[in-house]
Amino acid sequence: MSTEFEPVTENTALKAAIASAINDAGGALPFRDFMQLALYHPTLGYYTSRREVIGRTADYVTSPELTPLFGAMLGRQLREMWERLDRPESFDAVEAGPGTGILARDVLAWAARSAPDFAAALTYTLVETSPTLAERQRTTLDAEGFAAQSRDSLPSGVTGCIFSNELLDAMPVHRVTVEGGALREVYVTSDGDSFAEELRDPHLDVTAYFEALSLLPGEGCRAEVNLEAPRWIAEAAGALDRGYVLTFDYGYSADDLYAAWRDDGTLLCFYRHNPSADPYARLGRQDITSHVDFTTIRRSGEDAGLQTLGLTTQAQFLTALGIGEALQPPAGERPDMEEFFARRRSVTDLIDPGGLGRVKVLVQAKAAAGPLTGLSAADDA
């Protein structure tokens, strides 16, 4: 993969807005606040501008953009969840951070085609805070004649499943390091023309985070702390009356995420599918992401009343649900070989253990039980 970037016009307005925020804060902001502005400034941020960010011609691709089979497999799992709940008259499928709306389109299309009884009970809700993306989602669904509710926050009293795909790793993070055995936090300063970093005492919540884990990153190592993700899982648990919380995301257990050999953390930026380690470049034009701590996320859900049913990888989850079988054409039909090989390439990408296949899948439940087919090959990843 090339790491050469085409020239990008600097987003001077966003740069000035961040510099102003730094000045208003007394000369420095926690990296978390810098990242919040870079990604989610109300009008200039990466996710709030009208720029195309997701897709093959944009900056990165998530699983739903590769093939409708991802949505079909998720549909199979949602239908089984509906059955585990004794087929309620109304089943809520609540997708948080639904991107372009492609996953919603594919789940709804699969249900209408393959599970009409489930489709009749299905109420699909999109939870999106970006007006630009919400508009894109409506366009995607309208083009296929599908309908979904749209909200900017989680609904309450959900009976069904609240799920997200690569939502948590896009949340702003604190950055820390360890000096002389002591935790230090990265703050961002500005002289108006450029940004710089300095180390300060950590936020109390950051200190408490590592105390709860009974560990620290290695001496001299950089690491990320996502305080938003466990809060979001707790919020999802509170919104759920009966059913499941299903989380797809890049991440590790805390022991692995903060291992002493991981000297530069997991923060990455993406522009036109090229990775970079510089969050201060291409402001508002590049994604900034980091891997999540599944130990803390899992505990947060359990503390909020969820039962953990299993943790697996996307490769195991999709394989257990039969994605290989889904490649086969209907009985009696001759496959279009070009289409067949394109679908096979997409499936290979979805389950590639070095790529999307290593995405973790966490399933938690409230007043609901397993077994679930998607977890049948789980090895407590």
C-alpha cells in the first residue's frame, strides 16, 4: 500500500478554531479534546463536514461496504435473537453510528427476501449525531424503498438488539505515557501556526481507569484511553429493556492493548486508504482512530446489568453464521463467474485474520439468553 499522499488544502478554519479553543483553555488542551474537535467540530470536523469519508473512493472501508453478505449474516443473527426472545410482536434493531446506511439497507433487504415473518416484526432505528451522515443514510434507504426511524440518541425501552460497527474506535481518546513509573498525559499546545505536545498530570478519570485495571503501559510507551466507549456501553445497557448489545470493533484485551512491547499505542489516521501516525496533519480531512479496550468495555456492560455471552472475532462470527454457504447460487442456477469471484474476494476480505477478520465481536444480553449461532465458534478472543 502506498503511503504517498496527494496535496491537501489545509483546513485553515478548523485549525484556527482548535487554536482558539487551546487559547481559551489557558494554552493547552488534553489530546482527547483536540481529537474531539478534529473529528466532530459542529461544522468543520471530519465527520460533520459534507466530505465523503466512507467507501472505496473515500478514506476507509468498513465491512458493510464490501458486500451485502455482511448485512445478510447480521440479519441471520438478529432473527435468531428475535427467536430467543420468543418472537415479540415488535423487535427493535437499533444501529448506532450507521455510516452511509448501507448496513441498514442490506439487513432490511435480507429480511424482506429471506425472513418475511421477522421483517414484519422488525423496527429499524438509526442513531446518528452527524446531520450530514443522517442525510446520506436517508438517501441510501429511500433509493431502495426502505424505511427506518432516525434519532440522534439511543431510544429507551428497547426490546431487541442495540448494535454498532466500528463506532467505539472513532471516539476521542486521551493519550498517555509513563515516565519514571508515573502516568503522564499528552496535552496539545499551539502557537497559531502549528501544534505541539507537552506532558502534564493526568485527568483523574484517566488515573482511575488504570487503577481499575491494576496495570500501566510500559515505561516510555504511548497509549490511548477511550473513556467514551465504556460510558456508551453503559448507556446502551440502560436503554435496553430486553435483548442484546452487539459490538463490532477493532480492539484487544487490556493486557494486550497496554503491553510493554506496544511502545507507540494504536492511534492511526487514514486518508484515501493510506495510514499515517500524524494526527496534526490534514485537519478535518483524515480519520483518527484507535483500538478499544475490550476488558473495560465488557466490565462496563456487566456493571450496568448486562451478561456477557461471548467474545469472538468477525472471522469466526461470520463463518459460524454460514457466510461460506451464502456464496453458493440458488439450486438450479448457473453462477455468473465474474460475480462469483467478486463475491468470494469480498468474503475473503471480511474473514481475513490479518484484516477485517480480526475485528472483535462482543455479545452481551439483558433478560435474554443464548446460545447464539454467531458465537458457536468463539474461543473468548
